[in-house]
Amino acid sequence: MTQRLLVAVLFGGRSPEHSVSCVTAAGVMNEIDPNAFRLLPIGITPEGKWRVVHDWKSFSFDRDNMPRIEDNQTEVFVSPSKNGSLIERDAQGAFADLGSPDIVFPLLHGQYGEDGTMQGLLSLMDVPFVGPGVFSSSAGMDKHFTKMVLRAAGIPTADWKTVSLTQYQADPQATIDSLQELGLPAFVKPSRAGSSVGISKVSDTSGFKAALDDAFAHDTKVIVEPFVDGREIECAVLGSVNDRELKASSPGEIIVSGDHEFYDFDAKYLDLDATTLTCPADVEPDVAERVRDIACQTFRAFDCTGLTRVDTFVRPNGEVLVNEINTSPGFTPTSGYPFMWEQSGLPYKDLITELLKIAVEDHKRSATE
């Protein structure tokens, strides 16, 4: 790259993970190489309005003051046409051309950002963007379809049951009775939410109603999984769908302590003393290699490109089960994806540059097919 490319970074958005996305974006933008790239920070309000954000460096996790993109009467409009430009309207109604981004780095978590919707818009614009495309993002965001793809690819994963809101409302007790077949404890999760939003651990049958009600507050589809006796081991994958070789980081292990029964939202982002991510994970070399191999298999099964974090359970007998994939993993100061690469010899700044380069190269190769 001989000239500085314009990188539009998208963050915030309409999902419950709005604040997580803001902190993720601040981490990334702080590390984008200014000698190689120009930065255009675009925040999306919870109502869906796009605007240029100048105070992104102040974003951090604060239980009493989580970051939020507010409407300041300015707006950015995007053209979905090929090589569409970005237009900004200021508070007085005057318009300015922000130009066409050379690369877009979507750092949106959850619905309307990580689920294929934003990737579809960027594909229509025919602009290079970081991360997997429409199908990978959509299937990876939906835990039910994640399980379906894993099973079809022969990749081991835990059993599950999927419950729709319509099914549950039609006969709540019959639904709860059917879930007991999975055994207890069990985990109830919104099918299309991340950052452990709306997840509950159910230890006895009486807890299913509250857990289902909580999960259905975030989604109309819920999955229920049995408790897996295993260590939570993650692996970061980096590479292109167009290349034969992928890079897999040293696996990392999440250890949760304190009052948290599992890796919930508070443990991930607010109660940092309760969570430890160690990398490399203290596992036998053959187990670590198995995790890395299954992570790459999962990357391929979902047709991913750029980046994906694969979360697994490693059972006492060494069996590895894929729990889920994250096609838009967090890049906050406490996030696993950049940390695992840092511990594997790839510094944060170099990782960001590599992701931007992959996006440009993938776009060039798709244009010549």
C-alpha cells in the first residue's frame, strides 16, 4: 500500500451490544497505523442514524456510564450503489462529501451489524470490508444454524433444542417438559445475541420459565443446551477464504471466578478481576493442536474470511466440542481475539494492518473472478 487508504470504521448500532461495539472500535482505531491509513469514525445510534464521531477516544467500560452514540442532529448517508460515497449533513442542513472509503471495518456486534445485514450493504457498495461475508456472518450469528452447519460438516458440538416464541406461547409447560430431556443443569440462550446477553443457567426445572422469558426478551428464537463438563478454550483464526493456509493462534483458556457461575456479560466486561484469560492454555500439546485444527475446520465450514474466533469446550478425556463461533470478535482491551494473537507473536497494531490487507486482497481477487 503506497498511499494512505481511507478506512471507515463502523460501530455502535441497534443491538443490545451497542456499548461493547463502541469500546471495541476505540481499541481498533487507536491502533490503526496513521502512516498507512486515514480514519473515518462512523457511529450508529441505537435508533440507526449514522454520524461522524470525534470523541471516540473517551469510550471505555464504565458500569454507570457506558458509551452510547447520541443523535447530534448530524447524519451520514450512504449510497448502496457501486463505489458509493458517504455524504454528511451537518446540524444546519449543509452537505459535504466524505468520499468513498477504500476499506470498511465493521465493528458492530449483534443484530444489524454482525448478522449479515451490514455485510450485505457493503457487498452492494462493492467496497472491501474486514471480516466474513453475508452467509458466514448470518449463520455464525444464529446459534441454531451454527449448530446445523457444524453437524453437517462433521464438527463435534453439544446437543441442543431450539424453541420458537410461537411454540413456547402455544404450550409453555409442554415446551419446558421437552427441555428436561437434555438434562440439568442447562443453558438457555437467545439464538441471535452475543456478549452473553440474555443467557441463563438453569439448575432445576422451576428455573426454565424465568430463563426462557429472559431469553425471549432478546430474540424470538432460543436454544437450550445441556451443561458440558469441560474447560472453555478459545482459538483465534486469521486468513482468507481464497488461500490454502490459515493461521491459528495458540489457544487461550477462560477461567471465571467470584460470584459468576459462567462467563456472563459482567464477567466479560465489567468485573475484570473475576475473569482470567490465559494464553497459551495449559493443555497437552496434542489437545492444543486439536483445538487449532477444529478452529480452522470451523472457519472453512462457514466460508469465513479475515477473522473468526472459535470457542470450544475441552472435556476431561481430551474431546473437543465447538461451542460457537464469533465472526466479529471483540477488540476491547480485555478481548480474547487480539490477546491470543499478541501472545502468539502478532502485536495488536500488526494484526489490524493484516486484517485490512486481507480485505483489500480478497476484494481484488473477487473482482477478477
